[in-house]
Amino acid sequence: MSERFTDKVVLITGGGSGLGRATAVRVAGEGARLALVDISEEGLAQSARAVEEAAPGTPVLTVTADVSDEADVRRYVAATLQKYGRVDAFFNNAGIEGKQNPTEDFGSDEFRRVVAINLEGVFLGLKHVLPVLREQGSGSVVNTASVGGIRGVGNQSGYAAAKHGVVGLTRNSGVEYGAYGVTVKAIAPGAIMTPMVEASLKQMDPENWEEAGRQFVSVNPMRRFGRPEEVASLVAFLLSDEASFINATTVTIDGGQSEKY
Ligand code: NAD
């Protein structure tokens, strides 16, 4: 495999699970040095082990932090710079799904919680990482949006608002920072089998969630969930120099679901 990330510093939020962990493993296999951020210390420890297994000797910094807390965001950026002195690529990815309810039953506190993590967390990451990339005159960012950020899914007021917001932030900051040699893109995944989706299926049908999953993907053109490794492959491409003229846009990865009539 080509080594697109030899010695590059890749900073990943939500690095303790799912898409963040799969991306960490993927770019480590291509030579990256890693800074992994997550609210879950245990998740970070598991990710560090997964990276060590896949790419022994990879430098891995782990920082336990809440992406919705600006002091924590300053701290994870400072810790990354202290260890490596730079950031080449930033996967601004941490997020939660939140409770599913129709709008009239959607809790106002729940709305604010989901928006704080999924939208404000992404904004704070951009606010504190983009100046580092501007100063360097290079760097790439991938924000994690969702199909729920470009289409109506239902029962997800907070998530929909936040993820549509992430698509907007991506357009905005890509336009602002392109002149400095910095690109900002987003991904819009459909249903990818991670702990988040498993928890979501358990919310829909606690007894029979595996069957609920089969029903769920029976309407996908590809009749299956996506795999975290498939998303990691897209993210690695978007973070690499191969995607150097892709900016301010969102790339969908959903097996064709959102294009289906
Ligand atoms: P996941 O639950 O496996 O991983 C999310 C990680 O984010 C967890 O390790 C969690 O501890 C961390 N996290 C949560 N809140 C945090 C906070 N406040 N500060 C720091 N870390 C925090 O889920 P995933 O599927 O890997 O999700 C990653 C991203 O992908 C999320 O933004 C999610 O909305 C998005 N996404 C996932 C899917 C999917 O089908 N899996 C689809 C579309 C979008």
C-alpha cells in the first residue's frame, strides 16, 4: 500500500471507537503519527491497542477530552502541538446520535446536548485547529456530517440540525481557508455498523435489534450496512494530498441510499 501519511500528524476526535478508530488504524498503516481524542478513556486505550496491533511502533498520543468544552479543545490541540509540533490532517469526527423522537416530543435539553457535541464540538475543533494549519500553509480537515445532514431522516431534530450545520460549517471554512493551502471537506455517511448504530437499533427494537437491522438495510440499494473500514478508506483519501483540490464540499458514503427515489 502507498504510504500517503509517512510522518504526517493526524489528529482524530472520536478516536476511541467506530469511524475514528478505523481511520486511526488505516492512516497508521500508511505511516501516520497519531493524536487520538475522545471522552472515553477506555475507548482510547482500545484504539491505541488496535493501532499497535495493525502498525506496530506507531506514535500514538491519547487525550481524554470533551469536544464540546472549549478548554478541553484548547488542551487537545496544545497537547498535539507539544508532542509533534504540527498537525497535517484533522478528522473532526466525534459525535453522538441522541434520543429518537418526533419533533413535538423532542426534549429541549436533548436538542441542546446533541447540538453542543455534534455542531459546537466541530466548530470549536475548526476554530482551534485552522489557525495551526494556516500558519503552516498546509493541512486538510474532514468533518463528519451524515446523510441526516443532507436529507430528512425523521425523529432526529437535534442530530439533523447539527449535521446540516456541519455541512454549512464545512462550506464556510473551506471558502475562508482555501487561500492558505488548507482544505476543509465533510463526509456524509449512511448507516455504518459501529457501536453508535448498534445502540440506535437497540433504541428502535431492544428485543429484536438484529432483525431490525436487517429490515433497515433491506431498502439500501446495496442491501447491507457500510463497514467502518470503507469510511476510513474515504477519509484517508480526503485527508491525503491526493484530495488536494477537493474543498468546502461534502462527500456521501451510503451505498446509494440517499439517491434512491
Ligand atoms: P461511535 O459511537 O462508535 O464513536 C463516536 C465516538 O465519539 C465515541 O468513542 C465517543 O466516546 C466519542 N464522543 C462522544 N461524545 C464525545 C464528546 N463530547 N467528546 C469527545 N468524544 C466524544 O460512533 P461512530 O459511528 O464512529 O460515529 C462517528 C461520527 O460519525 C459521529 O459524528 C456520527 O454522528 C457520525 N456518523 C455515523 C454514522 C454511522 O452509521 N455509524 C452515520 C453518519 C454519521
